[in-house]
Amino acid sequence: MARPIARTMLTLMASVLAVPVCAQSPQSQNASFEAALKQVCPAKNLEFLKPDVLARETDAFVSGLPQDQSKRVRDLAKPGVDACAGSADDSCRTAAVLGSIRYLDLSLSLAQRFCALPMTCRDWFDCSTETAAAQPAAPAPPAAPAPTPAPQEQVSQAPPPPPAPQPQPRPESPPPRQAEAAAPESPPPARQAERPVEPRRELRHREAASEGVEPLPQETPAQARPEPRGAEPDGRAVVERFYGALGRGDGIDAAHYLIPEKRGRGPFSAAAMQRFYGGLRRPLRLEAVRQIGPSTVRARYDFVARDGSRCNGDAIIALRPGPDGPLIESIRALSGC
């Protein structure tokens, strides 16, 4: 029995803007591009490619198709591509094209093309991902042969020299004087006075107020601990705060965690995020955040859109150093929403 399929949410930042690609029937639910990649070359981790590389090779694949097939892919993707106008990079447009490729059952052919491409370090979010994917496991070193005992040689050993005679004290020389008293041990160095805990609560209250969360409770002297100087939030913390703001439907706060170039027009703008995430039937809920590279984080989340479609989201987030800590540079949805 046919069942309506929820609209695919195709966006640059892991579903900021809802874009319908086409209504799919159960017979046309073909494998996604990510699933095809795992089937053809699971060890390459090609889902970590940068958005511009993914867009370039996908466009080349579509251009190489027969003319009628290429035109159909572009026609199916046009509504989603038009809705991506103003995006900071090609992630949103590529997601719309991948949806059309999946509908036409071309994901496996596209995956075979990607798996055959020679990728370089600049094509990935970070080089550690490429190194882990490209380098085969080093073969185990051969076991060292057991040492064979050297043949015993009949060597005549010289007798040990006789012990040297111990000098006898002369009767006229007085015995050596014993030390009257052992020298007193030097006193232990004076213990340095412990530095008092610096009053950092005021700074943390200001940070909490800027993030729109409850101020932290006052610590008693017994609870207070010195904090490292110059501590900045790591990538995971930035991603957690970003999705936390989206879960509250607060696009203004969420935009603070993006690089300045992405805060303008398009799905990354505060107004677009506030409009979409503030109107969800069930707010976004962050399920897991995992650091997968020096500047790359993977996040899982879920929400129910206004039209009732459910998203089980999975996204790769690339970060870039900023003046006050890392900022989100790009977000690519692996799940299409």
C-alpha cells in the first residue's frame, strides 16, 4: 500500500530551509548517494569531502549523462536549486541535485565515479580523515628469529688477581675523628602561598546572558576552582550551542556561532533560521555530538517539521578559528535534512 513520503529538507546547514524536490512513490525509493558510497568504497569516507568538491564532481557527472537524462535531472532539481539562492556555498544546490539523482536511480553510478577519483588533502574537511581513509594498515613486522646460543669455546681463563692487601693503620697515627654531629638538613623550601581564585564569575555571567541561558549559580569558596587562562570553547561546545539555539527557535543566537560570511542572506540568516526552526511541530533535539577531526564535528539530531514530516538528521560540521573561538564554516547534511 503506497504511503506518502515526507518532503526532503535540503539545506546548506543540515536542514535550515525546507525544499520539496519531488513526490516519490515506494517504487522509486532508490539508494541515497551516501548509502551507495558505503556500498562501493566503504573505506574511503567520501562523505567528508568539502562542499565545493562534491558540487564540482556532481555537476560533471550530470553533464556527462545522455542529453535527455541530464535535462531530466536538472528539471527535477530546479525547484530546490531556486530555493537555495543566496546560500553561502554549493551545499544546498548540490543536495537538490542529489535528490533528483536518487529519484532517477543514478546514485550508484555517481558513487562509482567518486570512488574512482584521486582525492588530495585539500579536497577533505581535514587531512587526518584522508590519511585514515587512504593509508592501508601497515603489515606486521616479521617475527625476529630466536637467537642461537654461541658455541662454547675452550678458552683458558686466567686466574683472578690476588686481592690487594688492606693498609694497616700506623700505631702512632691517631684514629680518624668521627663527625661530632651530622650536619642538620636544610629546611624544606618555604611553601609558596596559594594564589587566590580569580573572580571569573562575572565574566561567566556575561557569557551566559549573551547566550540566552540562566546565569550560573554562585560558587562557594570550597566549590571554586581556578580555571585555565584564555580558555576558549572547543568545536563540540560551539556545535552544541548552535543546535541548542535552533532547538529554542532562536535564529539570532544561532547566527552568532557562524562565520560572518554566512550570516547574511539565505538559509543561514537569523530570520530564515528563526522562521523555520521556530515553526517546527516538534522542536529540534540534539542527540549526539562527536569530534571526528581537528576542525570537524559530526552531529545527530531530530525534529518534526510543520507539515508533519520527521527528520532524523546527521550532519558534518566544519569549523574555522575565530577571534573568540571556533566558528561554524559549513554544515553538510548526510541525511538530506
